Amino acid sequence: MESSHLDCRAPSPALDSTKFIIEPGAHLVSEREGYTHHGIYVGNGQVIHYGGFHHSAKRHPVEYISLRGFAAGKEISVQSDPGAIYTGADAAKRARSRLGEDRYQLLTNNCEHFCSWCVLGVGHSEQVRRCLRNPWLGIRMLFALAREGYTISVAARNGLTGTSRFRLGRIAETASNVHRHVRQRIFLLHYLTGQRMSIQSNTRQRTSRVLQIGVPVMFVTALSACVNYAGIHSDAKPAEPQQYATHQSLPAEQGHWPAANWADQFGDAQLRILIDEALKRSPTLDQARARVAAAAAYSETAKAGTMPRVDASYSLTRQQFSNTTFVPPPFGGSWQTENRGLLSASYDLDLWGKNREAMKAAISQYQASQADEEVVKLTLTTAIARTYNQLARLYVLRDIAQEEITQREQIDRITAGRIATGLDTEVERKTAQANLAMSRAALKSLDGRILATRYQIAALLGAGPDRGLQITRPTLGSGDEVRLPDNLPADLLSRRPDIVAARWRVDAMTHDVKEAKAEFYPDINLSAAIGLDAFGFGHFLTAASRTASVGPAIHLPIFDAGELRAQLKGRYADFDYAVATYNQSLVTALNEVASQLADVRSTDAQIVDAQTAQGAARQADKLALAQYKAGLTNQLTVLNADVNALSADQAVADLRMNRRDQQIALASALGGGFVDTSNAASAPRADVSGPNTPVAAAR
């Protein structure tokens, strides 16, 4: 980012004229000791900034401030944001829209978050990111804020304003080291909790000095001990369809995407009935639905982890207490019955978003399982349609075989007549009978294949084999004209359920990575309990048996022999695998569409030539049979012509059925009417370096 500098350290009236130098909507930054303050210039010498604790011990909202007050005796820079979406009056308008907002948070909603939102449309803070990656830089910033806050608090106590505060700051720097560091840490504690620092009496300061010094030191130590995942990252990135060359293989033909009832184009009502029946009772689909239900339950469990928990318990214990421990007589050495009833509550503050990221990951996995269910539906309907088309193919081949039997029966009769006239011998008669028997065997084979295909369809329906016996002969038509829709590569992302599922898994792995990063930070759990605890039953329900507890529990990893780093590396490996799976799904989808389209075009051309060959072969067969009957040719010529005609008929039938099968496969490759409504294809892609940044790609 480029910056132009304005020296605003000198308290000069010329500062008021800067409205002619700085354009409204400019992103202003002012370097302070240890941190940088940000604001949006709105003209007339006024700046809108998130006040926070800017030169104040009290938190301030988004507010106006003069340019001189914003500078606070420091140098101002105009920061240039190359990726700015809002500039000039638009940026100033966005800044004004948040005037009065009072939700300042040092790590998640500070002045830099505010200004980046005004200019870039998304709030982020490079200062926070650097501090999280470099704990010592964060410590330096915290103590700089504490030093500035201490100066302001002392100035407020003594009624000092304006430049007197800066003089007081220079005087404070020369104070004794012990006094200065103690007071800095006192303010640091109040600053981090977002509360105003109160000036306590000398007596109270002496009694709580250990606590006031110890808590900030523990907090800083925790930060320095936990943030140690530097160097672990991933450069994997989901591919975009535009990066693949598809213009020649997948031309825009102004076609339409398949509808959900794409199978109706073939005009067979029985096919629609079979598909509907399969979608209702197929065990394969039931398995997919069970996986969706399990994922939904898991997401609900993860969501429960972000909410407070309240429990009740009761225990009755009969115990003999030792006479040599902390229990004094008369209880020591005696048997006692302890009654304990508690009502407890706990809440994980989740400061770093670990539980929230786990919930988001579970929700993404749930979305992926829903897309997987659509994959199963599409696979099932495609399998039924293609198997049904195979049944139609077998019926057509059976018709051809039946015609061949009729033809060879005629040849056998002609051969018998020729033997009676002495034109043929028993050799030709036996040859004709052998060919007739082979044709009848082929017919029986086709009948067996037809029955097996019916059973196969019944299995796809999730029904018994008898259901297959009820399937009648298919009456499939040729289907609609094949034309590809426009903008196919880009729109395919939301039309293929397998791509959508892969995309949601990338998103889930992204949140898993951020959850693993949050493990490096301290966990703070608040708990409280109230109840009754007494020996025996006589005093259990009395006021004297009341017991209560409340307090925080802090867990911070300091040394784990690299366990957390290894866990994060594993999450990144899972993320890389998910990205690779998504990219492969996209490549496979594009190539499936291109391959099926090429097969359809090739089959269309082959059918024309095959029909020409079929017509010629049939004419030759008729002529040979007529000549054989008239005694002008021999049986071998007739048999050759008959075999050629049979092969031509079978070739045309196979090509027509292949054409329909390829059309079914193309409809499936285009998603089979599926439309994604979960916005997975438009999920944002960003950096996963921060624990609170929503992303779908990692670095």
C-alpha cells in the first residue's frame, strides 16, 4: 500500500486548510509508539474514526474528531488501498453510516477493521494479524497502549487537557521504574477487559497490587507461549473453471440445462414410474439419507458446544473418614452419610473461535452430505435409465433374431425343394438346419438376458425379483435435440452435485484448520454452582447446608512436544486433499461432458452410414434368396448375404441404443437437473491465518 505523508506534529492553524489537500474518503493513518491509528477523512478538517481508547481511559464509539485531534501531535499518512471498492464520497458515506456504534474490540473490531470495511468492504486488521503471528510485537503494542492510557488517566485525574497531556506524558517517562511499570499493568488489565480504569485509594492499591500486576503478566505470558504455529501453511487453492481451455470442446449452443424430469423426454411413462419408485424405497438412497441425518445431528452437537450448559446432580455417599487427615473429630474416624445436590452452569468464552469454527465445519460437512445424497439420486436414476435402455436394446435384438429365424426357416424349405430336384445335396440341408438351430439358440440367449435385466432393474428399485417380471417392453423414443447450454464451465459448478459436495468439504477443512489454530490459544471457561451439602438428612434442606462456587478456569498449552503443530499439519494435509479432490472433480466433470458430447456427435454420423449399409445388405439378401430359389446361385451365397443383413440390422440397432445411452449419460454429466441453492460455488476464498476469518481456501 502506498502512502503520502503530512506533517501534522506542529500545532499550526494551517492544519485547518488540509481539506483542500486531502480528498474526502481518504484512508488516514497515524503512526504511534507501538501501533497505528486509522481514520476516514470526510472533509472540512473532520475525521471519522473508531474512538476506542484513543487518548482516553474511557471507550469511545465511532465519532467525529478534528484532523489535529486525530494526529495527536504525530505524523499523518494517506494510505492508498489498491483493491479499494469504495472511494471518495462512497467511503465517507459508509463511515458516516456507523456513527455512534459502540462495539469496539481490540482484536476483532478496532479502528483498522472499521477503515478497511469503509474502503474494501471487508473488515480486517494487519496489525492484529502481525501481533498474532509475532507475540513479542503484540506485547510491545499492549504496553504501548498501557503507557498511553496511564498518561491519559493521570491527566484526567489532575484535570489536564490539550498539550498539557503530552507534557505530562514526557514527565511520566522520567518517573521511577517500579511505579511506572506497576501502573502500566494496572491500566493494561482494565484496557483489555474494555472497562474504564478507576483511580483507587492508596490502601486498596497496596492490598491488590499482586493481583493487578500478576494478571497482565500471566496474559502476556500466555500469548507468548501459545502462538507458535509460524511456518505451517498451505498454498493449495480450488481451481476455477475459467482456467481450463474448453471453448472448442464445449461450444455455446444456446441449449438448456437438463430439468429434474429429464427422463420424460424419451416419452416412456413406465420409465418415470420406475424412477419415482426407486427414489422412494431404494436402500442405497436410504443409506445416503441416514448419512445426512448423522451429519445434521453432529452439526447440532457442535452448535451446542457454543452455548452455555446447565446441569443438575445429586449424590448420596456413605463413607468412613480417616482419623489422621484434615477431617477433625467427631467426624474423623466415623462413618458419615453425605448428601450433595448441585445446580451448575458453565460457559466456554471461546475467545479465539474454536467452538464456532467446529460448528461451521460441521455445518459444511452437513451441506456436503446433502450434496452426496443428490449424487446418489443422480447415480440411481441414471443407472435405472441406462439399464432400462439396455432392456430396450435386448428387445430390438430379439426382434432381429426372430426375423433371422423366419429367414433361415425359409432357406431350409428352399434347400429341401432343391434336393428333391437334384440341385442340392444333404450337405446343404444339414448346413441350413445347423444355421436355423443357432438362430433359435441366440433367441433363447436373448430371452435369458432380458429376464436378467428385469431382475437388475428390480434390484435398483429396492424390490424383489418378482417386481422385474412386471416390467413390460420399453417404448423409448429418440429424446430431445442435444445442444449444450451457454456459460457451461462456470455454471457447471452449481449443477453437478459431486462438485458441490467437494466444494463444501474444502470449506469444512478450512474451518478445521482454523479450529486447530485456535488450539494454540488459551481456553477460558466460566463456571458456577449452587446447591446443598450436608452430613445426614436432618440438615440437608436447611440454609446452613448451602454451598456455592464461581470462577474461571484457564487452560493454555505451553509444552506439548509438538502435538499441536502436528495436529495443524494434519489439518492442512486434509485441506490439501480436499482441494485436490475438488479440482479433480471439476476436471472429471468437464471431460465427461466433452466425451459424451463427442460420442453423441460421432454416433449421429455413424447411424447415417450404418443405415445406408443396412439398406444395401437387405437388398442383397433378398436378391440372393430369390436367385437361390430360382436355381441361379448356391446356398453359400445366400448364407453370406443373410449374415451380412443380420450384422447390418444389429449394427443399426446398437448405434441407436448407444445414441440414447449417450444422451442419458450426457444429461447425467450436466447434473441431471440438480441446482445448488447453498451458495457453495460462491463461497469466499481467503487466508486462513486468523482464527476469525471466514474462508474457503488456505494459505
